[in-house]
Amino acid sequence: MKILVTGSAGFIGYHLTKRLLERGDEVVGVDNINDYYDVALKFGRLNELGISKDAQEWGKRVDSSLYEKHHFYRIDLADKEAVEKIFKAERFDAVVNLAAQAGVRYSIENPDVYIQSNVVGFLNILEGCRNFGVKNLCYASSSSVYGLNESQPFKTSDRTEHPISLYAATKKSNEMMAHTYAHLYGIQTTGLRFFTVYGPWGRPDMAPMLFTDAILSNRAIKVFNNGKMSRDFTYIDDIVEGIVKVIDKPAKPNENWSGKEPDIASSSAPYRLYNIGNNAPVALMDFIQELERALGKEAEKKFMPLQDGDVVSTYADVSGLIKEFGYKPQTPLSKGIAEFVKWYREFYKR
């Protein structure tokens, strides 16, 4: 297939692009390479895919030096004209929308950025699919949509009307927008609610990278809610495997769906939602201990209260993935952390 991957300089986008290219798909990546975190890491990912930093020019197609079937555009998804131009020129079989302004805490300080990137940008992707006949769309949602919900594990059948950050609200809006386009135009839309993704080439604003940098620099790590938190940490390879399965088997209407007793995760339209997590939450203190073991060094800890926008615990019910695809993430934390630390030491020469 010829697949558009937005956010291809990002953590998940990079890994997905590499996987698709290695199995023979043609991939067009787009990214605006914003400076929310160190752009050197984004350029490093692109370089691994054969896209030179020096060759990039806004709006211009760049061909990979390593993969014959890989091309890249540096654009902003909020630029409707630029998005439309790429859809018209490239003619995709499928689209995977991973581009978004990430970060729960950052959204409290910079709300405007989230609306432009996550709402306006996603609308432009939906319009591109509608206007240029793309029927297969997979997009990133987030476990943050569960908000104030305390019923665990989180099920896709749970209500999600109480987000506690603007980031979560934009992800919830993506799901609703996707349903509208599935209903009106028959676009097969599948939303994946990711649960705390980690691994090599990960984001510097997330715990594995923040903690590792602090520990190796002899700084105290910030442990929020006094350590009384847990996360369903999901290894990057497991996430990518789930996305690939969704690309290959796009959403179909649920023939048993009823408007009188509506199932939230499906529809009479070709619309689906899935959780994609390890289905095994890990206490934050246990995660830190595993990281200390891999680094061979104990962390100095600074215990702090819960931050605005944070939830205490996440835990994914992945029964939908198992039922539809016979698949669930299963990389153990010890293996995932070991792979992350190995990459970190090599990339940062530490």
C-alpha cells in the first residue's frame, strides 16, 4: 500500500514508518518538526530513515537515501492548502494520523497550540481523505480520554465525557470527528487509545527519559503523587504491531449496533475504537526500581503532590484487540526497559 504517516519524525511515527518500509509498503511521512522537545532527536529519527536534515525545505518532497519507497514533507497539518496539495499529489491507500501536540501538562499552559494541531490539523486530514477517496484511516487517540473515570481496567465501552486536560479533550474530539466522517462519507476510521508508550527513540518529556537523564546526571527525580501512581506501560514494538494490524483490517460497520443501546466503541458506520496497552499496570515505584536495575544506579527521589491534569492510574482492557485481531501487547517491562537503556546509552554516549 501507499500510506501517509503523519508525525513521522515523532516517537511512534518513526517506528511505524520503519516497520512499514521494511515490509515493502510505500510511505510518505509528514511532520512540522516543532520544538516542543529537542529537535535533534526528531532529526536523528529522520536520519535513520534516510531523510537528511539539510535536504528539508518547507512543503517540498524529499526522497529517502536509504529506502526507495520513502518520501517526506515538512509541513504543518494546520495548513489546509499544504495538506490538500500532498493528498492530491500522492494519492494514498491509507492514512495513519499520529501527528499531534503531545503532553498533558503542556496543554494547561499552551491551549491554543493543541486546538491548531490536534483539532484543526485532524480536520484537514479528514477532509483530505474525503476529497481524495481515502477510505482507510487509523488515528492516535489516548488513554487520557478516560479522565475522571475510576472504573478499571478502562474499557472502550466506558463513558469518556469528563477529560481533565485540554490534550485529553482534543483526543476525545478526534474520536467524535472521526465518527462523523465515517457516518457521512463511509471513511473507515479506527481510533487507538495508546497507554504510556515507551522504548528506544522515546520522547524526552516522558518518565523513562526524564528519570534516566536525572539519574545519570546525579539529580533527583520528581516522583508525583508521592509515588502512589501506576501506568500501563506499553513497549513501542507492541504499539506498532497493533497499528499495522489495524491498517491491514480497517473498520467495518457493526451489524448488531443499535441506536437504542449504542455501543460507544463501534457504530452502524465503519468506526471502531480500541485500547492498546500492556494490560498489566505497573506501580511507579516498581518502574523506577526496574530502571535503577538497568542503569546500575539508585535514583535520588523528590516526592511531590499530584500535578494538574494527571490521573493516578491507567489500566487497559484490550479485549477488543484480542477479539478482532487475536492480538495483545505482551513485552515484559524488564525487557522493554533494558532495550530503552541500551539505546539511550548509545545515542547520548552515556
